[in-house]
Amino acid sequence: MTTQFYTTLKSPLGPLVLTSSGKAITGLYTPAHSWQAKKKGIRNPRLFKRAVQQLNEYFKGKRRQFDLPLAPEGTPFQKRVWKALQTIRCGETKSYGQIAKSVKNSKASRAVGAANRENPICIIVPCHRVIGADGKLTGYAGGLKAKQWLLRHELSGFVLQRRKD
């Protein structure tokens, strides 16, 4: 079994738990779903310096995308969905159906929802940017208030950056 490392960081959503294999980020969990984090690992904040820096920049509105090595564990379908989520730009949203089409399975909206729910690297792999076909916010492992906060944060940052241009 691979050694798991973890650290915690403060955020506007509350304390987040980051996990790593030592080579790549394997998890990022909000307080509402941090029970999923395997805290049986070794606490090692040094391993997460770059990830913590990028997350802090994101929360300050200075970063719109992440540049980190990621290694989420999941099925091949889940990994395709998580890869597709990373193409949704900051300040934008897509429906479950749109994600299903992007992974070449237009009838898999529910499966996309299930993969979204199992995303172990929230925020960095932006499952919060997926909404219902009717434009309504739907479930989020971190809680709907967190999803709403993240989308508002991204939208306000997007608008402010465009005004500066």
C-alpha cells in the first residue's frame, strides 16, 4: 500500500484537507466531505507548499486555474469525467448533459453526476461548476452553500478581471 500524506489549510469554506501520494495530489476535501479523506496518513505540510500557495491565490481571486500534478483514484469513466471537468473555465458552468457529451456518452448524465459526487479533488477538479440542465444548483459533496460561494467567488473575480482589461 502506498504511503498517504496529508495537511490541512484554512479557507473561506472552512478547513480543507489535502492528501497526496508524495508525488501528486490525491484529494482535496471540504469540511462537509472531509470524512472521505484518509487521515491515516502522515502529516507533512512541506509536500503541499505549491498546492497551498495556489489554493490561497485562488481564494484571493488571483488564480483562475491550477497547475499541479493530480492522481485521483477512480474508474476509467470517472477519470474521463474528472478530466472533462478541468476544461470548464473559471466563471463558467456546464450541465451534466454537456459533460456527458464531452466524454462521448450523451446518455450518461446520471453517471456523470455519480462521478462528480465521487470526485476526490474538489475545487482543483471543479465539480462545483456543474449544474442542472435547468440552470439550478444541484448536489455538491461540499454542500450547496459551498458550491454557491465558489461559483459567486469565481464569477466576481471574472467580472473584476474583465473590467481591468
